[in-house]
Amino acid sequence: MFITTSSATKKDQYCLKPIRMKLIKNSITKHLLLFILLIITMQLGSRVYSQESDTSLVTIIGVGDIMMGTSFPSTKYLPPGDDCNFLFDDVKDFLQDADVTFGNLEGCFLNQGKVVKKCKDTTLCYAFRTPEKYFGCLVDAGFDVFSLANNHINDFGEPGISRTLELIGLNNMHAAGLLERPYEVFDKDGVKFGFCAFSPNKNTTRINDYAAAEKIITHLEEVSDIVIVSFHGGAEGKDYQNVKCETEMFYGEDRGNVCEFAQMAIDAGADIVFGHGPHVTRAIDLYKDRLIAYSLGNFCTYRRMNLSGPNGVAPILKVYTDRKGIFQKAEIIPMIQYENKGPTYDQANRAIKIIQKLVKEDFPDSELEIESNGIVTKK
């Protein structure tokens, strides 16, 4: 019970002042704490609400090289019955479970045409001409966008390039990486994507021309929500699984400094960088909260490709970002290729184990944590 001034002596009033002031201070402190708690609660609530109300995350799948069979130099390099449908049977459900699914088309689609690639022996020459009807297998599998920037898109010259582009357009799909088509912008489920691709090869947008690449990527960043960049670079084969972060030469060709290129791309506005070309899986890394996959290896390469050991590892990399392209998490789905078969789920999880190992070797200070089940998060 409080004692009022009217019923207390002056001495009592003097003695009660410290007590009353303490009570007032305690009351103010209490109300201030309640106000701060209210603000924190409102902020936490809005944060949770924003995550739930955000039309969820954007998912982008990347895979490596695709070459479903070639009629050159012989039709014996085509699947049995001249039918490619079985090739994606084991991976179709995974590929279709994303907002955008990307792959590298290693070669052209053309029924007839002369090889323009210089070949000393056409029986040994690696030039790829996939029958046009096979393109339907890519549509059915769930692909959306392709890189054409590689060393095989020019194997059959302009006829092969033109027909491939025509098939892509007829099926409402997207591609880039050629001098005549350096980039493409497209909408998917309310998100605007910008895509471009680079390689060290003739008639493609060049991985070694940083000024031109930066200009393309910066433009895409200005007009897109999420920018996907693909590169075909680095030396080839099982002896080149590690990323050296230096210029890589192979058969006398400058295959680029893939670390330098990937970071330049992100500095210019890229949100995801998908690499391919070495025909083996390489490490992944995070740079400025954007994911880099340095090589996704082979994916669906039916014949005329070495699939032994690490060359047969065929990961599906599923990347989750927000609607601005900022990395949230990823998933490595382990696939494996065997001779004369399409990619199939790998119970041994070789892709996950290889990428874990390579990240530790090549990027020991990486911000990424890769779990044994293939889930990738930021530390």
C-alpha cells in the first residue's frame, strides 16, 4: 500500500522519496522492456511471415554434357531401335522438379549433313550429329535452357547450328552461347531469367574475352531477376578433376582460368555459374552468396564418350535461391552412367563423395557444408 503525502509527515515524505523514485524507475524499465519485446516479436513475426509468404524459393537444376547418340560416322552409335526415350527414364522425375532445368548440348541436331570439323580419320573423329527426332526426348525429360558454347556445336557447320536453334525455338525452349545468340532472357513462373554461355571455341561467346562477357552479364543483371551463366572451360579427363585457379591449357588450347572467370561473372551480376567441359565432376564453391559449379561432368552421353571411373559420374545439381538469386541451399543428386545406358541413380553416392573431397582439396576455406545425403548449405 502506498502512503500518500497528505497522510505523512514532512520527515516521512522525505524518507519516501527514494522509494517512490525507485518504483517509478522500475515501472519505466518494465514498460520499456515490454515495448522492446513487442518490437522484437513483431520483427520476428514479420520475418517468419515473409518467408512463408514468399512464393517459396526458386529452384534451378544444372547438369553436364548431353549427347544422346550420333549418326556420324555410323548409325551404330545410336541407341537400340533408334530410340532415345529410355535414356532419361531414371532421371526424368528429378529433372522436372525445378523451375528451370539446364544442360550443355554437346553437338548439334541434324538428320543429314557433311562434317566440317577437320578429321584425319572420320572413323576416329569425334564429331556429333544427333537425329532431329531425338530432341523430343529432351522436351519430355523437362529441360528448359541449353548452352551451345562448346567444341562440338560447330561439327556440322551452319546447317547443324541453324536446325538446332530451330528445334529449340519450336519447342519454346531457350539457348545461348553463340556469336549470333550470346544471351537470352525468358520468364518462368513470374521470374525473369537471364542466361548466357561462354567457351574458348570458334563461333561462340569467348570465355577469355572478359570485357565482352562482363558487358553481356551486366546487361542481363539489369533486365533480369536471376542471371545464370554457363562456361565450357578447363582441361579434360580424370587427371584434371582439381580446380587449379590458373590458366588451363589442353591440346595447345587456352581453356581459361575458370576461377577468375566465375568470380568475374558474379562480380558483373551472375547469380549461378554452371561449368562443364572437363568431362569429370569438379568442386563447387560459394562466392558473394552465389553458387559456382566448376564442372558438372558428363550427364547423358550415350556413345563415343569415355565413361570409366570419374568420367561416368553424372550429378544433378539442384540450387535453391531467393527471387534475387541469393544462395539458400543446394542438393547434389548422385547419378552414374554406364556404357550403352542413360544416367541412373547411384546408390553409392559417388558424386556426393567426389565433390566433398574436391571442395576440401581445392577450396579448404569454402563457406559450403556438404552433408553425406548431398544437401549443401552455407556454414
